[in-house]
Amino acid sequence: MRIFCLVSLLWLAACSAAPDAPPANPTAAPEVAEVLPPPREASVAQPVARPGKPDIRRLRVAMVGDIMLGTDFPENRLSDDDGASLLAGVTAELQAADITIGNLEGTLLDGGEPAKECSSPRACYLFRSPARYAGHLRAAGFDVLSLANNHARDFGEDGRSATMRTLEEYGILHSGREEDFARLNVHGFRIAVLAFSVTQKSNLVHDYDKAAATIKRFAADHDIVIVSFHAGAEGGDVTRIPFAEEEHFGEPRGDVVRFGRLAVDAGADLVFGHGPHVVRGMERYKDRLIAYSLGNFATYYGISVDGLKGIAPILEATLDYQGRFSEGRIYSTVQVRPGGPQLDPEQRALRLIRDLSFADFKKPGLTFADDGRLLPD
């Protein structure tokens, strides 16, 4: 009964509701904060320097769901400090891992015209963050970002191309556009990060045969393959996994369990999802961890964070030298406007994910400790 009590207390309107707005009369964006690291010319990112001596037999990966640090389109929805402090409350956890990965909703773009029409500025889901915000993401510890989602194309493919160039200038790798994949070497591990979605001109979730072939190709010459996917229905009432093809407003959104297990069968070592705007359960499948949705992690005004939509984890997974899940941790976070994500002392993300995992999978193959530790069962 815990899951239903928790959901009923936190249930919220579906994400098709108008986006919530910032305080009246937001200030114009200030001068660029001095804390931003300068752009650098790099086509291959080096992970953010991490404290301590690495254990070369194991790899720690941190994953989060949707990120959108504020938009200046169609009106100013940027924070008063130009986004500089939005990730400050969780930077230590993001930087603790060897690699940190998230899903970037929207574009990093200065100017430009949208590829979609926005019928009402108060209900406009077109996101354009200043290109300099890539510096905030890099400073917080992000090494790879997924651009496999519908909002990556809010300003067309030209907008996604500009975002890719901006990330590269700041030393962040990306994956998302068809045949665009991230490759990096960390502690001697050859790692590939492959991002999929249900969005056109992207690596497609619901082209299952091609997805499996792609993953298998990378597994043949990489030590670790990490798969990210943006799929599943949306809204506060979709925390449960239907084990079937999903839709949202008539758009096919894939069968997330079919895709997740297919990815592992093809050679993926770690699989995580986002897209429903709420968290979902997770399972250990063939000694590999699959997290079916990590929810909204850092989404400033323009995306609802009411109730369940403001609860999300930083999911940390430690893989052994063969890619098997050995241990992990769920850092529960919550978004409280006008700030960014903060660690949640109530551990709501942990409790919800634990309940959903047992409700959906009965035996998820995982032990969820009260302190956030995640262990094979």
C-alpha cells in the first residue's frame, strides 16, 4: 500500500498543463558569472577531475534525468543569478562519480527562430538556454549529455547542431542525433554512451532491430556500453510501467521494458531512461542495472515540478571490469522553486523508486537500503 499512499499524496496534473511561470517581472540576464569555466576546443571530453585515487577495476557512473536550466524564449525564464547556483546543491554528488551523464531538454543557443509554433507564451514548451549555460553543466561535473529528445529540436536541426558545437567547446560529449554517439576512455575503460529516443532524426527506441544492432556493434569494441533512452508516456499518473507499447497524445513512445532488456541482450552494461517527467522503477537484469525513468532533475521555470514531478534521483551505479552492476546509491533530490535541485532529507525518490520497483517487477533483483545504498539481491 505504500506506493499508492505516496502517489495519492503527491499526485499532480499531467504535463500537458500550462508550464508554471517565474515570479512576476523577472530580471534581465546579468553579466556572465565569473565562475564559468572558459570554452575549450575539444571534440573528445576528458571527465571532470575527481578527488581520490581511482579503482581501475571498477567504474562509477552517475546518471540523472531531464535538465533545462531556464529558457529565454518566448520570454525570460532565467534565474536572477544567470543559472550559476542552480546545481550548487548537488555538485558534490555529481562530481563524485567517474562519469556523469544527463538528458538535456532544449537547446543551448543564442538567438535563432523556433522550428515549432507556440500558440500561447504562457503554455509554450520551446526551450532555449543561453549557450554560456554549458559552463554551468561542465562545472557541475557533466561529461556526457543526451540530445535524444523532442526538445533538442525545438529550434530545428540547426538548433541541435548549435547545441552540439557548444557542448564540444566546453568539453562535454553528446549523443542523440542519428548515428551520433559518445566515446571516451576513463581509467583504461573504453566506454560508449548511446542515446536513443522516439524523436525523428534521432537514434530510435522503437526501431528495435536497428537499436539492437547498433548496441551490439559498440559492445564489440568497447569495455562498457551505457544506453540512455527518452521514451514512455508522460504525466503524474504514469509512474507504473505498462509492459506494452506506450503513447502520448497519439505519438508512439515505445515499450520501455522491451527496449531496456533488448539493450542488455545486445551488450549494454547500464541502461537508464527519462521522458515521463516522473520516476519509475528499476530492475537488475542479467547482472545489469536498468532504470526506467529518472524524472525531472533540474528543470527551471517552464517545466512543472509540482508533486511527483519535482522528485528525482541522482542514480550512481558502480560496474565491475566486466560491466556487471556491483553496487550503487540513490541520492534523493527535490526541486523547490526558485532554486535548483537539493538533496531531499525525506528520501522521497528512494522510497518511491523502491516501491515502484517491487510493484512492477515483484523481484527486481535489488536491495534498497534506507540510507540510499543500492545492492544486488
